Amino acid sequence: MAEPAGFDWPGLMRLGLAKLGLRPDQFWALTPIELAVMAGLDGQPATCLRSRLEELARAFPDEPCGPNGKGM
């Protein structure tokens, strides 16, 4: 009988710490399914982490608002 496959901890750590930008305490607080959901490995789009949100904000800045709040 074949031994069950274990977790690929180095791969999971690369995913969580490097790709998703999690801090170690955040990574270790997650369950494997939470990590999979955050990475989009459950068939759904990956969640938007703060680092991605900041990247999008730089790429697509809001237009400045005038005094009436409707743009300049």
C-alpha cells in the first residue's frame, strides 16, 4: 500500500509568504483550505489582498474630487 502524500510545506510557504505576501504569523494562522481560497486554488478567483489593492490603486488612481465631490 502506498503511503499517503503529505503537504508540500515548502511549496505552501512559497505560495503564502512570497506570492500572497503574508507575514509568517498570518500564514501559520490559516487552515490549508483558507490558503487555497486566498490563492484561488478552489476554482474561484483569488481574493484581493492589501498588496494587490495598493497595486491597483497606483495603476488606476481615483480622479480628484472638486468641492462638490463630482470631479474637477
